[in-house]
Amino acid sequence: MLSPLFQSLPLLSLLIWAPILGGIFVLMLGERQQEAARLFALVVSILIFLLSAWLCYLFDNTATLMQFVEHTVWIDTFNINYHLGVDGISVPLILLTTFTTALVVIACWTVIQTRVTQYLAAFLILEGLMIGVFTALDAILFYFFWEAMLIPMFLIIGVWGGPRRIYATIKFFLYTFLGSVFMLVALLYMYSKIGSFYLFDLYRLPLSLAEQQWIFIAFLLAFAVKIPMWPVHTWLPDAHVEAPTGGSVILAAILLKMGGYGFIRFSLPITPDASAAMAGFMIVLSLIAIVYIGFVALAQQDMKKLIAYSSVSHMGFVTLGFFIMFSILEQAGSNTDAAMGLAGAMMQMISHGLISAALFLCVGVMYDRVHSRQIADYGGVANTMPVFASFMMLFAMANAGLPGTSGFIGEFMVILSSFKANAWVAVLAATVLILGAAYTLWMYKRVIFGDVANEQVAALQDVSLREVSFLLLLAVPVLLLGLWPAPLFELMDVTLRHLVEHIAQSKIN
Amino acid sequence: MLITAEILFVLPELALLGLACLTLVCDVFSNNPNRRVTYWLAQVSLLGVAGLALYLYPVGTVAVFHQHYILDPLSVALKVTVCVASLLVFAYSYHYFRQRDLLQGEYFVLGLFAVLGMLVMISAHSLLTVYLGLELMSLALYAMVAMNRESGTAAEAAMKYFVLGALASGLLLYGISIVYGVSGTLVLPELAAYLEAETDNRIMFLFGLVFIIVGIAFKLGAAPFHSWVPDVYEGSPTAVTLFLATAPKVAAFAMAIRLLIDGMLPMHIDWQGMLVILALLSMAVGNIIAIVQTNIKRMLAYSAIAHAGFLILGILPGLYVEQGASYAGALFYVIAYVIMSMGAFGFIILAGGKDHEADRLDDLKGLADASPWFALVMLLFMFSLAGVPPFLGFWAKWYVLKEVVAIGYIWLAVLAVVFSVIGAYYYLRIIKLMYFEQVETAPRLSADTGLRVLVSLNGLAVLALGFAPGGLMEICSRVVGL
């Protein structure tokens, strides 16, 4: 299917480095060329999105091996390679990344007025680094992108954020940095055994259960902070509330997914036995996140904080989907059932990426007009912004997991596979459908419905064409994935089955 | 071997001695207030010496002068590092002193003699040669700290440095005398051979070893022998601080390698334990106390203590060739640290003006608005010192940790990374001041073009080596002999 010309094109490198170089170019334009910088960033981000769409088109979803592999020696002395490749897990995440970055560039068009070029450059560079995380096949290369990504995010929150931005961004940086360094030690430990950082060498490395458990814990510290899981989630509400709208969108849509990606790419296949041994613990943590954080979200006064807690709660489904698999395997369930939990978790990641991005953008739209995120400052917005209200209705429903939206599919699949393992877990997890509906729709009711609360709300202008465009761009995939999720599952199916087969085998020698 | 033939192997040192004297004489007879001749002569000398050292690289490993002096790949690498680092430091210093009308030819002459001392330390192959080089370097450095006669703090710093330095030298010498008294030899490999065979006088050796370690720890600025570092770094003129923070670190590293690995490898069980304590204490003291500093030079001094701790961690593996573990990580670390700290102190010189030093943290407020490019360069240095990829500092930490994990000290690696996360906080604070704080009147940079280019190149080097550290790693591991 691939013609030789396409095969020789380093598509993944292009996806990583084109945005980074674009970002550097934007930076060099200087503050006086704001309009040019905006246009250039928009063009670059759209081109990158098209490129990733093309990647998705060329991707062969029947192959189990990594595709579009690029391999160049990077540090010869220590067998570290610039090794890239994608499979059914990374392709959807790459698409999500390029899509959201383009949205963020559109969304900041008139909102950001200070240091515009630096803002755009930060997002473009961040995009390249995030794609790097999703494509790296060498653990050190992965770590390289994983950590480097903190720098632009640190600046985005710190420079363009709200009043408590400095506290929030330093907390964000130190939290995630502390989590990741343990992963580095774990990687070095495995390197001292086999002398390679290649992901599939690590997959094959036999390890005793004790070793696996230590490595699992080291990985857990890195990924749990990113996802974030209860009880290491406390940086997220701060970071979300203080970040500018674009920062919140990227944070919710992609950075959190990196934690999930880390689990599925590192923890599960490298330490399958430890994952199985600690699955119960992980399921409990996930359930606490789902139920307890759901209640916490119910009590929030600040819209962004509410969505942040809702993110933690929804991401609990992702970890639940990953680890419920082990109960199924233990009860001699089929690999197909186990793969369903994984597929549900993946679906939940993509869908949550879209929905949380949409909700943050909705809050951003209101914030730009009223300069408040407090629920109490609003009321009756539907009277003055009817078009906006209907968009937000869709996203609120999706967040509550209404059938027909993408939010339903992932949660439903995870609950379904939980039933196969343990009915009680499923029942507890299903409460999120009620809780989610409660906090989202209650917020929606207080903000959108009712009488016009104050003069500021009365003076609101409905969404502009630019705002309609990005809300529409998000509404389409949310509905599309909700009604017809099959293409996404087909994309991931073979990879996930292959992964489950690998995980089901013990690595203890 | 004939003495005359042996002289060829110390050609770099002899050349430097001659050139340093020539520079001194030229400076005396020069009445140009810009000291252009002195400066360029010093620079040419350093370049020439580096070239000579490289020229001798193919010789391989040769010990001359009755085994007191050695020429090996490690010494060549370190000599070139010291010369190039000093060359760049002189370039920074020239701008610094000229801007403040403090230019004195003695700075360069003393600097050259200090470099000569370092070269001797690097090539030392006996206890006595180590001491000789150390004293030559230290005396020159004491005088350099006191260069600015008008400044009270500089005089205080010099006094402190001198008294404590003399004490440390005394302790080192005491340790050396004990070791010599028991083993009857000064030459390092003979000492190692003696230690290999002899097991009776272990306790005496241990006694001597403790004093030797104290001497090394003092010169590296490791806790608990660090109390001079903050005062001297803060009190000295920034250009001298820049010098102290770079080349002498390399020399101190060489001293540690020569004494501990060349001379006392059979006792590595004993010194490893001591180094673990030094490393942990340094990382803890450095990283935690740096958080409360309000003066950048003082903060970077505590950061230097923390980095000394990491460097010691890198020396810990010694030379386990069969496990593929070695002190190559420490070698990489010290070179990386020289490049990064040169940039950070160079930036302070750049940010300062004719009559003020930009050494308070508040001086950096709002810099990202006033000078986006240099704020970005400083951001590179800070993230690099914190050990965040994609910068050089990450690979330095990576390499050391890899060696430490390879010899099985995983708990130590875990503690080290936790301390480096604590350390990240104060580097982030500098970035916060530059980027997140707005001020009415942002500081304007008044530095000349040469200095701007120098700092920019230094920043780009940190970035470039972050993306392509392979070459330097290759050199380090090959020089160590793996």
C-alpha cells in the first residue's frame, strides 16, 4: 500500500520536529509581528494535523508490529537510539494532540494579548514534544521528551495564568518532576541488567516478582502523578484553575493522557506480574478517585475546579479499565474480555480529551467576557447566549456520559468489563454516571438557566464565528465517536489484543 | 630514561611556566590601561598549552621523573578542559574588569600560575606532586580573590579562603605523611601495590585516608567542609568567582581520582563509605540551604556544594571494569558542570553594569520583558543545572546515576534524585523572577557585544550538548580506559 516515496519520508520525525522548528521560528519573529505569528502558528498547527491524519490513513491496523519505524543511533556508547514508531495505541493519541493544538491556536486568537509569540511558540514546541512522547520506542528518548515537556507547560501556566499562577506552576513542576525521576532510576536499573533501553528489550527482560514490584512502584509514581490518581491529584485543580484556557485544554486533553499512555506502554508490559499482584490496590485507588473525587466535584464553586475534579474522576475509569483486566485474566476469562477493558480505557482517554477540552473552552468563552469563573457570578446565560448554551449543553451531557456521545462508550465498556470481574466494582464505578450527571448538570443549571443574574450576564454577547468554529470542531467528534465508535476500535483492536497476549504471560524466570 | 628525554613529556607545563613569566614581564612594561597585550598573551598561552597537551595524546601512558609524573589520556583530557575553561573565563573576566575599570594584568598572570598548578595536579603521580600542584594553584587563587583591594568583602573572603585553605592543606599533608610513614613510598601505583599486599597496618592507613579525604572534600567544596564556599563566592569579584567555580573544580576532581583511584583503589571499601556520607551531606546541605538565599552568587555557591555532592557520587564507583562501571560519569559531570556554571556566572557578569553587580535575586525581575533572548539563555542554564532534559545537565546526572546504579547502590541513586528535585525549586525561582514577575522599569543590559556573543554561545553549547552528548560521553568513557 505504501509507495516507496512515502516509506522513505520520516513522517514521525516530521511530526515531532516541524512544530518545534515552527515554534522557534515564531519566537524569532518577535513581539511586533503578532498577526504574522498567529497566522503562521495556525498554518503550522493545521498542517501538522493534516499530516497526522495522513499518518492515520496510511496506518495499517491489521499489523501487530510497530509501524513507520525510524531508527538512528543517538548515543553509541550506551546503546541509546533515536527510535520511533507507532501502533494502534499511539496513533489516536497523536491525532488528539495535533487536533487540540490547532484548536488552542484558534482559541487564543484575540484572548492572549501579552507576549503572543512566546505563547504560540510554547504551544507549538509542546506539541512536538508530546508527539515525541507518544512515538518514542527508546525509554531514554521517551524520558527525554517526557521531562522536556514540563518546561513549556511550566512557562504557559506561570506567564499567562491567573493570580495564584506562580504557586500553581511550581507545584505542578515539582510534583511531576518528583514522580518522573523514580522512573529514571527504574530504567537505569533495567539497563544495568540488559544494556539496552529499547522498549521491546525491556518487554522481554525476565524479572523476579520483587524486582517487578519495585519497578512498578517507580513507574506508578511517575504515571499516577500525571494521570492524576488519588491521592497525588492535588496539583491538578491548582494548575487547571490558574492556567490560561489554552493551558487547561492541553493539560486536560493530553498531558493527563500521558499518564495513561505510560501505564499501557511501560507498567503493564514491563511488569505484568507486579501489575497483576497489585491490581487490587490499583482498582481500589481508581474507585476512590471515581467516587470520592466525584463528590468533591459536586461541592465546587469554581467552574474550572469542578471540571478539574471531574477529570480526576473520569481518569479513574482509565486506570480501572487497565487493571480490571487482571481480575478477568485471573478468573480464566478470555483475552477478548480483557482487551475490552483496555479498549474501554483507551476510548475513555480519547473521549475525555475531547470533552474536557470542550468544557474548558466553554469556561474560557465565558471568562473572557465576565472575567470570573465562579458559578455564583453567572445565571441565565442562556437568555443572552443561546447558541453558546446549546453547545455547552452538548458537552455537559457528554461529560455526564449520555448515550450517543463519546463519553458514554468508554465508561460503559469499562463498567461492562468490570461486571465480568466483580459486580461490586462495577456497581461502584457506575455511580459515577449518576455523580457525573449531578455535578455537571447542576453546574450547567446554575450557570446557564434561570433568570439573568446580574448586569454583566445581561450584557453578554453570543459566541463569535471564531468561537463557534472551535466549539463545532469539538462537537463533531464527540457526537461521531458516540454514534459510530467502530473506526477507533478497529484502529486499536489488533494492538490491544497483542498487548493482552503479552501481558497474560508471566515474566518471572 | 634520560632526564632530557623526559622533559619532552612535561612540555605543556614548561611552556606555560615560560609564557606566564613572559606575560608578567610584558605586563610590567605595558602602560596600556586596556592591558590588551597581557590579555592576548595569556589567551595565546592557554591555547598553545592546550594544543601541546593534545599533541602529546598519542604518547599513551608514560610515567616520568622516577614515577612522580604521569602522562595518560585522562590527564590530556583534563588539561585541555582546564585550559579551554580558563581561556573562556579570561574572556569573561576581561569584559568584567574593563567595564569596572578594575583591569589589572596580575589577574591574568595569577590565573596562568593557577592553571600551571592545576596541570601539575592533573598529572601528579605521587603524593608530593599532588601537594605541590595544589599549593601552587591555591596560592594563586587566594591572591585572585583579594584582587579588588577597595572591597572589604573581597578581603574578608580572601582571608577566610586562605585560613581555611591552609588548614585543609595542612590536614592533607598530615594524611600524606602518615601514609608515607607506613608504606615508605610516595609514588601512587607503588602505594596501591603496597596496599594490595599489606593488610596489617590497615588502621594506620585508614587514619591517613581520613585526612586525605578531608583535603579532597575541602577543595571540592563538599559538606561538611563547605563553609568557605558561600562566603568566598559571594565576596570575590564575579569574574574571580567564575574562575573558582570552573577550572579548580576539574583540578580537584583530578586530585580525587589520582589519590583515591590511582593510589588507594585497594582501600575502596573504606573510602566508598566516607564518600557516601560526603555526597549525601553535600546534596542535602547545598540544595536545602540554597532555597533561602537572596543573593544569586551565594545561591549558586550552595548549588555548587550540591553539585560537588553529585560529583562525589560519580567518583564512588571507582573502577569496576568488569561491571562496566567507572568514574567516567564523574568526568562527564565535571566537564558539564564547568560549562553550565560558567554560563550562569557569565550571565551575572552580563546582567551587571559599570557600578553594580546584578547579584541580588531581585535584580533579575522582569528580565524576560527587557531582554527576551538573555532571559531564555539563563533559563537554559537554570534548567540544565536542575538536570531537566533536553539540556546538558540532564545527561551529566544521567551518567552519574547510571554508574551508581551499575554498582548496586540503588538507594543512593533514589536519594540523589530526590535531592535534585528539591534543588530544582531554587532554579525555578530564578526563572519565576525573570518570567513571571512584572516590574515598572525592567533592567536594561549594558554589556558589550563580545560578552553577549560569549554568553549566547555558552547557552547554545548547553543546548547542543543536550541534544548530542554522545561525543563527549565517548571521550569520557574512552579516557577512563573502558
